[in-house]
Amino acid sequence: MFLDIVYLILWAGLGAYCVYSARRLGAILYIAAGFFAFMFGWRLMHVILPIDLYAGIYNIIFRCIAFTFLAVILIIYILYKKTSK
């Protein structure tokens, strides 16, 4: 239970920091903030609901969504680096 609270604080803090830093560093951090908001919501649902969201089909759904977020962030970053040269 303690570790769940630590993770909730971690994901919320990282999301808030990305939103704060996006004004200076770039709009890609808004997408990263969305990813951290997703991680926060998934962990919160895991704590609240009696279902294990990190097992079975829910784990596959979680990994697909996380992979999609990270792939989009990576593609945008690569395109940004190519155009900034």
C-alpha cells in the first residue's frame, strides 16, 4: 500500500513537472505529461478497484497503451531533431 502511494505521487509529480517545463523546453512534454497522467490513472484504478490491473488482459492493454505513448514521443523527438539541424 505504501509503495502504491509513492507511485501515485511520482506519476503526478512528473506530469506536473512536464506541464511546467513544456513552456520552456517544448510542446513534446505535453505528450509526456499525458503519459504520466495515464500512468497515474492506471495506478489509481489499480489501488481502488479489486481487479489486478497488472495481470492478464489488463496488463496487455496497459503495455499497448504505454508503448503507443512512448513510440509517439520518440517519433516526434526524432522528427524534431531532424528539422532542427
